[in-house]
Amino acid sequence: MNITDTVQDLVKKSGIQDGLCLCNAMHISASVFINDNEPGLHHDYEQWLEKLSPHAPISQYRHNETGEDNADAHLKRQIMGREVVVAITEGKLDFGPWEQIFYGEFDGRRRKRVMVKIIGE
Amino acid sequence: MNITDTVQDLVKKSGIQDGLCLCNAMHISASVFINDNEPGLHHDYEQWLEKLSPHAPISQYRHNETGEDNADAHLKRQIMGREVVVAITEGKLDFGPWEQIFYGEFDGRRRKRVMVKIIGE
Amino acid sequence: MNITDTVQDLVKKSGIQDGLCLCNAMHISASVFINDNEPGLHHDYEQWLEKLSPHAPISQYRHNETGEDNADAHLKRQIMGREVVVAITEGKLDFGPWEQIFYGEFDGRRRKRVMVKIIGE
């Protein structure tokens, strides 16, 4: 889910011209990450993460003995990361040419929430 | 090792009401990361990291030719990350429902040290 | 590519004594990361990343159907991370004993650019 415009709007509303913007998933089976806005790549991420940390068999993870079945989502999130910190210059997210911010959910059972914190002057 | 309370205490002592808290491992074979406070999951992380970057045979890593045997720890740390940046709101770490901060050591031969830097107002 | 001295120079020029330094790759197939300044280890990273996300066959990645052949570079960058945030204390990068900042390019076809943003007082 591309959240770049939402974050950019929040930066604009904050009035901050020069500073840092922290953007993190509030859920521990999810990630906020920066990469290309290209659906094929997002498909590749899903396939690749499933290869590195397969969902099934769920019995392979001790976390799932607690009654959960989402241990793999906690692993996938560590690869993709929890947060990004983006520079703010002249009131805007100071990005490289293809940088876009995404929210990735690897479990899917929770309502999506992202923390955006903007500091500067 | 759960360091959430220690970091929270430092935020309180700083008097900062609104800002950012950087928390990073000072050792390059260790991580500071945010995830669930559930021992089964931590066991799963260890197993999974060992699968993705096995310790043995130590001869598979060129770094170990320097006399070290911890090349795998430097790899594991990249998956888990070096640092977290957490928002501070109303004088507290502004967490999602299950977020807790952990220090993970993948080598184990050094004294544990974590940097906590708090900025804001 | 070790960029520690360049970043340290920018911190010095900024005059900031106490704050945070964000340092991120501006390209989405590249990373800025902190680890050991040891060439053997850097070789190990390359081998390991190639094992976890092989370049070939390029047809295994849907992203490459767009005419690119660098899907693997976008995956490798997620493992190594986009950015680091480093504490600044007394006008210097506040590092652990072996911490050094590196730029890692996994595609190699673009001009290297890194964002350095320094805030504080």
C-alpha cells in the first residue's frame, strides 16, 4: 500500500521546512519500507519473503504454540524493516528519483496503523 | 534482552515531551530491534537466523580468516537491523500495542552497550 | 565504499554539537549500512546476498519483465537496509568501537548519491 501522498500531506500540514520524518508500522508483523512503485517488484517481494520464511508448516515455529499462526510474519517484517526516516527539505520529503513509501502487512488480520512523526523547524 | 523500561526511563529523565529517540547497538555483531515480547518468537528468530546465515563451517566466510569466527554474526545483525527510531509523544515512547525494544547479541563475546539519543523539546 | 570520513566532515561543517545524522541511499537498489571496515566481510556480504537473492535466472522475477534485470538488487537492498541514523555528540558521530558507514550498490548502473541530513543544535 503506497502511503507516500498521505505522508507528504502530513509534512505539508506540519509546516516543518527542514527536519526529519519518522514513519513506522505500529504492528509487529508489518513494515514501512521505501522502494519502487512497481507491482511486479511487490509480487517478487512476497514470493521471496515466503521462500526465506515460509508460513507453513506452522508447527515449525514455537511462537505458533501460543495459538497464533503468524510467526512467519514477524520474521518477514524483520527483513523488510519496521520504519523509515526521511529528510525534509523546503517543506517536502527529500527523496531520490524513485523512492516511494509503502506499508506492507504480512499477517493481515489487524487494522492498519502507521505512526508519522515529524520534527524540525 | 528487553530494554524497553531502561529506554523509557531515559526518555523520562530527559524531560523531552515531543521528539525522537534513537536506540542503536554499538557493536557490529548485535542488533536493537522492535518486536513481540514472546520467548517462543525469540527462539524462532535464533533458529531462522542460523538457517539463513549458519555459523559453521566457519571456513565458508573470508572474514573468519582474520582470526575471528563471528562472520555469521555480522550477517545476522544486518537482517535484524542496527537501530530503531521511536517517536516520543507527551514524554513517552509512542508505541503500537505490542512494540517492545530488544537488544540481540549474535556473537556474545563483548560487553553489551546500547546508544540512546533523545532529541526534541 | 566507506563514506565515514565524508559524513564526519559534513557533521563538522554543520556546526551541530548534539543531534541526529540521517544518512540514506537515494537509489532503491542500494544501501547505506554500518558495519566493520574489513574487506573479507564485504566479500562475505556479497556471497551471502547472492545466495539469499540470486541475480540469475533473471526470469524468476516479475520486476524484470519491465525490461530491467535488477530485481535481485531491490531484494538485497532490503536486507542491508536503506539508511542509518547516527547520534551526534560534541560535534562528532557518536560511534561504537568498530562502526563505519558504507554505501553498497547492488545494481551498479547508476551514479552514486547519498542523502545526509543533520539536525540538532
